[in-house]
Amino acid sequence: MSNYKEIVTKAVIGKGKKNFTTTTEKLVDKKPSTILGCWVINHTFKGERQNNSIVINGSYDVNIWYSYDNDTKTEVLKDTNTYQEIVNVRRREDSDTDGEEIIVRSLKQPSCVKVDIDQNKIIYTIEKELGIELVGDLKVKIAINEEEDPWDEIVEDSEKMEDAINEEVQEEFINEEPI
């Protein structure tokens, strides 16, 4: 007959990932000629539960290097974007939401995938992928066997060495006569 024990442990009880795309327009003083580069830096974020959803608040800085005045001069547009993404993560297990930990990871850092010029406007598109894990307490039942495992005999190394030496010694060697 088996007995069962319950173990309470932390486990991932919900997990999901989602791609996000954001397009932003920025008006600049000088009419751009060419986009020379775009960098996204300083990405920070945090997730929290609101009702049955996970709300992710974050921000990142976008630097767009562009030329103007017929490609004779350059400037950098610096723009800080804040975002709030609301996601629903399906739970794998039926568990209590009290004390649940929310872990948000950036699976794909925000990156600029497209930049266009429209008169004095720079229009850029940023893509990112976020992964969300819900970690909570979970009860696990396990069957236990109360029979004790047998004890192994411990043999010291010095005994093994002594046995090996005794097996190699030839007693007839002592009785031989010199040549």
C-alpha cells in the first residue's frame, strides 16, 4: 500500500509570449533627406496584475540619425517612448493568484524595422517580443515507499590495497636458492 505526501512548491503556472508593433510619427524642424540609422536603447519594463490581465509598463529610447539640406548636414532625433501592453496569460493549473509572481522577459529587444520620411515627419515602426511567466504555489502529490533501502558495505581503500599486495606476493620466491 502506497502513502501519498503533498509537496507545496513554486512552479510556472502560466506562460506566454506576444509580438508588439508600434508606429510613431515625429515632426522635425528640418526636412529630412535620408535616414542614416536607427537605434533603440534603454529598454525597461515591469509587469503587474490588474484584474484578470497582466499589464506591462515600459519605455525605450529611439535615436534616428538623418541627413537634411540635400544630404549635406546630419542630426539625431531622440525620442523616448513609453508603452502599456495588456495581455491575458492562460493558466496551466488551477491555483490561487495570491502571492503570484509575474516575470516579464524581453524575448526580442525592441528594434526599428521601418523608417519613412513624409515632408517634415519621420515615421518609424518598432517591433518587440515579450515573454510572460506566472509563478505561483502549487501542490504536488507523490507516492512514497516507506521501505528502507538496504545498506551498502563500505570497503576502505587501504584494505583493497593490502588484498592486492597479498595476491601478488609469491611465497615460493623466498625458498629459492641463489644462483
